[in-house]
Amino acid sequence: MNYQWYPGHMMKAKRMMQENIKLIDLVIELVDARIPMSSRNPDIDEMSKNKSRIILLNKVDLADGKYNKAWAEYFKGKGFYVLEINSKTGNGIKAIQGLVQEACSEKIERDRKRGIKNRPVRAMVVGIPNVGKSTFINSFAGKACTKTGNKPGVTKGKQWIRLNQNLELLDTPGILWPRFENQAVGERLAMIGSINDEILHADELAMAIIHYLKEEYPGFIGKRYDIEETADDYDILKSICVSRGCFLKGAEPDTDRASGIVTEDFRSGRLGRITLEHPEEWQ
């Protein structure tokens, strides 16, 4: 399957971000801890030159714990300030304010020397669709400031949010980039729900998940669905049809319905804590 999705509003959002970057002191980039590199829009680095940078590894509760630390160290080695967070539970959120002050210490000191007091740090919050930006902002602010949803494209425009006297956030829509040169990146983005499901083939996506788990996390599929993990991915999908009672008329396996179950079980963490890529792949 060819994974590509770049609707018109993303091009408009990118232009908006480029126009507003001059107002910004700091860029806070959320990535999905299950695919920390594949969930980074390469356009962000270009737009954010000469800006302080924070990377938040979000959804660490869904990712394999042993890789969360490895990815945090990887990004620190690239010069980023990094935190592991879970926006839904608020885990790690309290540490962000201090990290913002650390990342912008030079800017704050310059203001002090110029006699400028209490000028808030202006931070742009960026990330791909469905990475959890709105949930993060609401958790960080302690109130519902933005719309949230479990599908890509909920945030359509920009909005400024004053958190306190020291920090203002500019929320931005989730944007991808025009073409995925590496289709493995597109596949991983589809797995976590950052590409519109309506343009995807449900069974191919589910079998990609099955294939990866069979190779990297043997036993996860078998335990979840109480089935044998066979050599053939499609046979496993049909076994899940039986296990979950997914049938069409004439007792034909309903692989579309079973595929939806597999994909949702992966995205929600019901299949286990899974990381789809490792730092050594990106050295």
C-alpha cells in the first residue's frame, strides 16, 4: 500500500507556522514515543532554525519502556531538551515549566540585562496529526483550552494560550509533509492513526501490525486473541475473525472488522507496550 496524505489545510497550516515563527522564542515538538523519528515532520527543523527546542516524547505509556529512555538520550545527544510525558494522565507535565526556563535561559537573561521584566516566553507547539498536542496543552494548562479527538485533523487553526505570566503557547494544527520518501515511515504513521483511516486498506494495515509483532514481540498477538501465531499473517487475521466472532453471511471471515479490532487494540495499548522503531536505525 502506498501511504500518502497531505490535504490542503496542511499546506495552509505550514504557511501560517512559517509566518509566525518570527514571534517565537521556543519550539515545543511533540512526538509519539512509539515512532519518535517517523512522527517528526522534517519541515519543523527547517522552520525552527536558531530557536530553542524541546522534544516531548508523548504517549510513553503505550511504548516499550526500555526504548523510551534510549530515545530520550538519542535526542539529548542531538542537542534537544527532552522529556518523557503522558498527556492523558499528566505524567511528566509538571517538569515542563522548568525545562522551558532552562531552554530559554539565554533569552531570559538578555531580557533582564535590557531591563525587560516579566516578558513571557512565547512557545509554538508543533507535531503531526494525532500526536496529542491538544491533550498536552489542556493538561499543561490544567483546563480545556483546545478541542481534542482521537482522529487526525481536529485542530484546524492557530490559537494563543496564556498559561501564566512566564509562558504563552501558540497551538498549531498537526501537519505532515507532502511526500514520504520512505514508505516504512508512512506505514508507521498509519499504524498510530496519523493518516486518515478512510484512505487506507484496513486489512493491509492490520497485517503490517501483525507481521511486526510476530517478529519483534512474539506472543503478544497469541495472548490477546487466544490463537496460535502461524507463519502466515493472513491466516492469523482469519484466526482473529474466529476468536472475535467476525463473520459475514455464509460464515465467511469478516477480515475488515477483525482488522479494525487489531488496529484499535494496537493504538490503545491493549496489545501491549510496543515501540516500532529504535534509535540505532537512525544513527
